[in-house]
Amino acid sequence: MKATVLSDNIPAENLGCEWGLSIFIEYHGKHILLDAGASGLFLTNADVLGLNMKDVDFGVLSHAHYDHADGIPEFFRVNSFAPFYFRETTGENCCKGVWNYKKYIGIPKGMLKKYPDRIKLVSGDFSPCDGVYLIPHKTPGLEKKGIREHMYLKEKRRWRPDSFSHEQSLVFDTPDGLVIFNSCSHGGADTIIREVTATFPDKKVKALIGGFHLYNKTDAEILALAEGIRSTGISEIYTGHCTGDHAFDLLKETLGESVHKLHAGLVMEF
């Protein structure tokens, strides 16, 4: 398996950056796009890297936020056939804020109605092809994470804390173990590792790749997560996007050489 970061907020030479994430994955002859960033930047960077979005067989939306979904219409423009898999709980209702102020941070408005033939809504554990799985959260009480992040869903003129039921892990079976992609890990990186481990009890989890949403966390929260990750026994962590430089440094200091930084243009092979 080979994964190339198309866009991230950590730049690289000759590649643009933005607050968003998009990763191109090659796996047993399949080409998969995880997220499409916050704009069409992933297409520009893909051209520089020599990767053709017309080769993509299917896409996966990690969760229903703009910095992962706003580039999807651009993907549909250049690729006329590949489906994009969303959680069935995905709506145009994700907001962030406090008190009476809530800012919309969801997918492009009208997207679900505009692309019904391209967007495929999935439920439960879903396998789009052999060795590839989409795994939802299975941990109760994740609304507490939504409250901590001031993230809410608007439903029938009422607000409720986001439980991130629209978030999913993209999991690959490799000879060295399972490789998990979860772009923002709102449910908690350690929680996600444990969910996947419980789903596949006979398999080892090799790596977790994605943002950990630590840019706004205290040192105590970051160190607690580091210990939670350590306790899972996972071998490798690749993180960037919403993790933040300070949090990355603390994770690296605590977990050592198992921690690697994501950036645009990074190639990972398993």
C-alpha cells in the first residue's frame, strides 16, 4: 500500500498548503481518494506529484466538515464516475461556536441533493472492496467530545452536541497489520485504535494516520492522549493537519520514533 498526502496545512517545496487534508492511496490495483481538502488545491498538488485523479476508483469522506469536503465538487468535475462514500448520518448541519453564535463548518450546502448518483451513504461496517473497510464510531458518550470542541449539529431548530457519528475510519489490511486513516480523529485517536482493534480482534493494528485535533488542547490533555495511544501498542503514528506543532512535539517527546509528521507530498508505504 502506498499513500501520498495531496494537501495539508504543512507545506512542502513546490506544493501549496491549506487548512485541509486529502490523501491519495494505492492498494492492490485500486486508487482511493480520502477527502478532498478545502478547495481544488489537492488537484493542483496532484498534478505536480504526477498523480491523475481520473484514476481514482472511489473516494471516502472521513467526516462532514468543510476542510475535508469542499474540494469534492472539484473532484466530481475531473472524475466522472467514481463514487464517494459518506456515512449515512452525514447532513448539512455541522456548526461550531458558543452561546447563540454558531458558524457553519459542514459540507457544501446542497451537495447531497446535487450529487445523489455520486454520493453513496453507508452504514455499519462497510467494505467497498477486498481488504478495505469503513468503520464508524462504536464508543458511547462521544457527545462529550463535541461539547469540548464547541461542535454541534442543528436538528429541527435545536442544537445538540456532535457525537461524530458522521466520522469514519478508513482501514486497510496489509501484511504488517491494519493501517487506519482517520483525518481528524474527533472521537479520540486512542479510542479509534481500540474501536478498530475490537472490530478485527484477530489482527494487529500497525499504524494510525491523520490529524488528532490537538491544536486547541492543553498539555495535560495531549499527554493523556499520548499515554492512551501508547497503551494500545500501536507501532506507528503519522499525524498533522489539526494536530498542531506544539502537540506534535509533545507526542514525539513522549512516544519517540513511532511518531511521524504529515505534510503535503509525504509518501507512506506499508
